[in-house]
Amino acid sequence: CKDLEFKRTEKVEDVLKLLPGVHTVRVNARIGTVLVLYDSTMCTARQILRWVDIVVDTGIEIAHEMEDAGIKDETVIAHVVRQRLILRLPQC
């Protein structure tokens, strides 16, 4: 479903832009690419890749927690993800 794909793409863009210095994120789900435009004086490519690892690990962790708790509301899950990621933001 295109609407679901758009929502997921938008969420990926939003969480990647939480990282200080990241200005623009473009996801192309069809070909599996992500373009990240960032300020190299604030952040490095290595820090961005580490942030991607943190985002993935946090998403998996929260998915298990939500499943165990029987929570399926996407709005609640998105809020939990965002709050947890804010706490895990590295200092660039």
C-alpha cells in the first residue's frame, strides 16, 4: 500500500533528522536508498551511520516490548520510539 509506504518513509526521515547537523533525508524505498544531506562541521558520515545503527537497534527493541505488552497502536509506538531516540542522541 503506497500510503503505508509513505508513512514509513516519512518516519525514517524524521528519526534520521533528529541527529544534529542532518538537514535533509530522502528515502527511496523502491530501490532501497537513503540520501542524507548534512553539515559536515556538525556531524560526520561515521556518526550518521552509527545513528542509523542506534535507530535500528532501538526500533527492534521497542517492537519486542510493544509486542510483549500487546500494544499495536502506531501512534503510541511512534511516540515511544521518538522519545527513546531523543534520549539516545549522541553529541556530534
